[in-house]
Amino acid sequence: MDYLLGIDLGTSGTKTVLFDTDGKAIASATASYPLIQRQNGWAEQRPDDWYEAACTTIRSVISQSGTKPENIRGVGISGQMHGLVMLDKNGNVLRDSIIWCDQRTGEECEILTEKIGAERLIEITANPALTGFTASKILWVERHEPEIFEKCAHILLPKDYLRYKLTGEFATEASDASGMQLLDVPNRKWSSEMLSALSLTESQLARVYESPEISSVISEEGARMTGLRKGTPVAGGAGDNAAAAVGTGTVADGTAFCTLGTSGVVFAHTSKIHIDPKGRVHTFCCAVPGAWHVMGVTQAAGLSLQWFRNNFCAAETEVAGALGKDTYALLDDIAARIPIGSDRLLYLPYLMGERTPHLDPAARGAFIGLSARHTRAHLLRAVLEGVSFSQRDSLEVLRKMGISVSSMLACGGGGTSALWRQMLSDTFNLDVRTVCSKEGPALGVAILAGVGSGVWSSVEEACKKVISLNQPEHPVAEHVPQYEAYYRLYKKLYPALRDGFSELARL
């Protein structure tokens, strides 16, 4: 029996899953590590914590399954995007990694935009300068830690540091590299213009592969640390969202998924590059060679519901615990009793500012239309509907860019809610389905490893054979116009409040 290994290097921990070639999870293990926050808005992690977690979980799944290492055909690695790993000429880590959610680089984004020009930056990298991306982090190190910048011989992303430790090779792939703001995204290669602006040379960056390409093989040291066979192929892999796309079968035109995690994502596959000149959505190379994906982001999707639960639902949390029921399932039951539109109450989910479509860090959450007749149940339903409308905002940007979406998958914790899926279906006027497998990025990169090692001939073929879907939620005909009326009003609220949000931020 042949097997494939998928490693997902996340922010809170690394999950490794061993799959058979039917996509069935055989064994799984997770190891966590800390987030380092030395100042408000900073976020760092130790790269060797990732490596230790990967080695521990790889050994665990091999042990759990009793699998012979020679039966593992290939390894795929997914990971949190945008993190900066800097190594010296001997391959030693120079400083802790500044990861994706770090917000220290506002000034550097302004400098980068001035150096390149706002329009040109989007033309090259398909995105505006954002604090989360890697380029501004590099510039921050150059400005604030010049002695480290001078010693830097290699720059890697988190998953690619793990690859380096396992194989000894400096390699990356197009999907993750797209989030560095150093890649010429339309042409899938490093941009000499961006490198020059940051005083970098191409030799400091890893070679760019396509996601299913074999980038390297497990080294003798990697084999000793993990129990894998020396020489086991390692595919290019993918950034977390690109890997999730493969793990959900979102690999052809017309397919998309909507993630309701802490943040929310609407992600669509496209075989033709589309770039929003306003920078409201991200365009990256995807894990299918020669194709791209476009994604809009809601900063506080599941976070809005978590915030409401934590602050206003202590009684429901206690009852759910006594009943042995998930709190969110109980909240679904409560919200389902309230009519569409929450009796004329709207919620703006801008708890953490907003990315799509407003690109406004000063935007803030709001309940609009609150009256004495509204209860906590009304507010709860309004939160679910407001997040659904924010996801519709992302979908509308994609549609206006000419990206057709004919099917939608729901992922993340919020995607497990039948009520929320139905809201999305009615709001989008699309069928919304879920994937039978819950392994997401780990399955995605295992599929990529399978393509690279010859189990399947293409990513598309692999997904047809491995990915299966549950029955959809269909739009309810009488619900669609009701949600449409509230969505049209929702769209008017941010422009009316924008100046107030800005003034509030200055107080």
C-alpha cells in the first residue's frame, strides 16, 4: 500500500497527516508552539519550534500507522504565509521569524509604495503593500536591525525553512512566494524591480517551483530526525489557502470556497490572471501550474461570533456544557428562531478594521437599527447575517472582475453550521456544499506530493479521484430577495460611516 504525507505548518501548531492514495487519513498528529509578542502589534515565532513540531508529528504518524517508510511515496508541506525567516551564510537562523499577523510595518509599506509607485506595485505583485506581507518585514529589518540585514544570506518562508531543514535545499513554490511581494505574479518569477528596491539579490531567495513539482528529497539528517526514508520526494507544496483549495477540489474555473474561520476568505480559481487595480482582493499564483487564485478577506468573520459568544453568552455556554453540546450549535438553534433581517437590525463586522472591499484599518464594528424590541437573539442572528454580507462583498468584487463562480464550498469552523451555510447560499444565490474530508491543507499538499511522485498525472485528476462532497444547501427562492434587500442597505452603511470611523480613530 502506498501513502502520502501532508504537513501543515500553522500559526498555533503543526499538523501532520498520513493518507493513503484514496485520500483517507490513516494517522494524524499535532504539536503546538508559542507565539512571541514582545510589543503590542508584534508577532514572532522561533523557526526551530516549527522544525521540532514537524519532526515530532512525522515520527508520531509513522509510529501510529506502522507504515514502512519506503511505502511513503512523497511529502507535501503547507504553511502559514508571509513569515520572514532570515539565515546567515551557514544556514543559521539570524532572528525569530516575523510572521503574517505582525503589524509593525506600516511605515515600511508607505516607503515601499513610494519607491515603486502604487499602480506599478499592483502591476508587478498583483497586490498593494500590506503589513502582513514579507517585503515590508525585510525593509523593517534593514531599517531597524541593519547588522542582521547585512548578515542575511538566505530568505525563506516558514514552510520553506522546514523544507530546508528536512532536505538541505533552498526552495519555494509560486503560491507561497506570491505573498512575499517579491514575485512577479503574472510571470511567476522573482521581480528584479522589487529586489532592487529592497537591496536584495536573487541568490538570497529560494528557487521557485510549481506546487506539484518535486523540489527536493529527504536528506540523511532529515531521515534521521523523522523516520522518513532518505530520498523521499518532497513536492513544492503550497501556502495555506492554496493548499486548502486543492484539499477541497477548488482547482477549476467556476469553483470557489468560502472560509469562515477567525477571518473569512472568499477564494476563486481562475486559469486567466485577474488583478484588481484598486487592490481590494489578493491575486496569487495557485497550486495548479499556470493558474491563479483571487481571494477577498473579511478580517473578523468567525471572530465576530466568537466575540459575541465570549461577551454575551455565558449562560448558553454553561447550558451547552451541562448538555454536552457545542456552544455554537446551541447558538445556531437560538438564531434560527429570529426572522431574516433580525427584525430590521444590521451588523457591520469590522472589529479588526477591514480588508475587502474597503482596505480601512480604522473601520469598526457596529449594530445599526437597534431598538428596544431587540433581544440578544436578534443581535446574534445579525452577527451571522452581517458576516455573510461581508463575504458577499468579496464575491461581488470577484464577479465585477469577470471571475465566474458557479459553485461554492463552505470551510472553516463556521462552515460546519447548517444555518450559516444556508444564509450564505441565500445571500450568494448559489448552492453551498462542504467537503467530506476535514483535513484541508494537509490533504491538499499530500495530493500535490502524489502528483509530483507519479500517483496521479495532474492536480485536477487527483482531485476528481480523491475529493468527495456532501449534499448542498440550495438557495431558498423566497429567502433570496429578502437577503438581497438587506444586503443593498448593508452596502450603504460603510460609506455613510467612513468619516466617523476615521475621526474616532484620531480621538
